[in-house]
Amino acid sequence: MLEQVKDWDDDFYEKFKPIAMGFVNEAEKCLQCGKCTGQCPAAAVTPSYNPRKIIRDLVNGNLKRVLSSVELWQCFFCSGCFSVCPMDINFPFFVFMFRLAAMNEGYGWEDVKQLEGYAEKDYLRKGITVSTFERNPEVVETIGDISKIRMEAGLPPERKVSDRGLAEINMISDLSGMTSFMKKIGGVELLDCKTCNDEQAKRCKTKPLPSKVGKIKTKLRFYNYGEPGGKAHAEA
Amino acid sequence: MADNFLEAYGKETSRDVGTRTMNYFRELFSLEMPLGRMMKMMPGMIKFATASKDTREDLFKFMPQMMPMMKQAFTGKKEE
Ligand code: SF4
Ligand code: SF4
């Protein structure tokens, strides 16, 4: 099956602009020069990732391809593309918006769900915005846990947040709907490699994607920018 | 299971997906305050008010600014 240009939503971008409350820079001015891709660290390690192509598809309204892609989830918001873009296009902002839209379509939940343990445990209960728990075994081996580094520097292992600060974080989260969102993504626990048993380790490797999150039916993403029409499934 | 995104979407065009996405964004960024949304905010405010004397006082100071929004939520009408 081939992608059909007549499927694209030409008007989408114009309709989308006023909604984004002026944050959206004019992506239709993209020159397709590829400077963004050229300096993107994510594109350097994942060949199929290409910000330029994603911008093109956003402006053309090729939404099926963007929203169901793994590539949409490979940006890590360094904003390098924004800083080199001759037309001043804020690409990371688009990524942020379209990840929300992708989740609404049921794509990308396997990535988001991993945040749940952190969200409930560190953020809402302790007010810590950067988790001290390092999960990369290589980092733990060579540098150590973040809490250890903090202690060596004479700091408490975890940042202490005042009761008032905690109350504020909780209120803002409740008011903005963040808390209910965190509750909605609940289910997959963050496992600690140092303490987990065999069974947990197995579960960790085969992290199942829930079939539904709230009313949204979850789906597996595709590598849409590797080959035309998309190739294989992304591993959950 | 679908092999690529075109199969996954079947007969749906990007136009359908675009309409769905726009509806989602419109709801997400809407500045209106229906009752349901207001009720969702209540637990946060109660938690904040009961956290300490200091936070309670703070919230009450903010009340005059909240009133129009609350009225709008309960009556469904926007004040001029
Ligand atoms: S650097 Fe800017 S103008 Fe060039 S392709 Fe990327 S987004 Fe488009
Ligand atoms: S913000 Fe995202 S797309 Fe832009 S350079 Fe960084 S990783 Fe690449």
C-alpha cells in the first residue's frame, strides 16, 4: 500500500496555529535546508530520525505518518535545531505538542508510562523534580548513583523541599490536571536494578504495553521515516 | 497486526486524524471553565488550604480573583 498525497490534511497547520497560543513559529517558512538534522545529536545516533522530514510532514498535514512514528519520540529537547535554524523554527515545541496528539491517538504510551513511578514517588510526594535514582547500570558502575555524588559534595542525598513548596507543587499539579494525568498513566513500576529479583528483572525487560489508558486504546509505533510507508514495528 | 502505519489507520485519512487532533487540542487549550473542570481543581485547593496556616491565608487572599471563574463554572455564563 502506498501513501496517498490526497490523504494529507492541507488545512491542518493553519487551523493549528491559533490554538498553539502564539508559541508556534512559522514552520511553513522552513527551507528544508536540513541544518536542524545536521546538528541534531539524536539524528547522529539514530539514522532514521530526521527533524527536517517531520517538519515537512507537519506543514503538509501528513498526520498519520508523524503521529504513529517512533521518530517523534527520539528528540530529547536540546533545542540545538532551534538555535541553528535560519528561519527560527521552534521544532522542539512542535515535538512537545505532537507527542500529546500522538498519545491521544494511542501511540507512544510505552515511553510515557516509565515516568509513572518517578511521578508519584519523587515528584508528588517529595517534590523532587530531578530523580536521584540512576538506572543506567554503566553510569552506576563508573560514576555511581546521583545521591552518592551529592553526598560526596557535602549535600544531602536528596534535595529537601519545604512543606510549603510541596503543597504548592501538589496544588499546581492538581489544578493543571497533571496529577490526574499521572494517575492515568499508572501501572508500570520503576524497578531498581540493585534490589530487584529475577521475576522483576524479566518483567522489566518485557515491559508490557497496557491495551488501554483511560479511554485511549494503545498501539505500537512504526519506524515511519526509515522507508516510505513505514517499515517495522517498534519494540514495546 | 498491522505492518505499517497505513494499514494501522486503514480507511482513515490524515484529514480525519487532523480533525480528531484539532478537537483534542481545542479541548486541551480551552480557557473555558466548565463545572467538571472546576470540580477537578477542588482537591488541589483543599489540599493546599489544609497544608498549613500560611498556605490557607495565601489561598484566601487569592479568592477575589478566583470568584469570576467560579461563578462562570457554576452558572455556565461568562461575566462581562
Ligand atoms: S534548519 Fe530550519 S529551515 Fe532548515 S530544514 Fe530545519 S527547520 Fe527547516
Ligand atoms: S531538540 Fe530534538 S530535534 Fe532538535 S536538535 Fe535536539 S534532539 Fe534534535
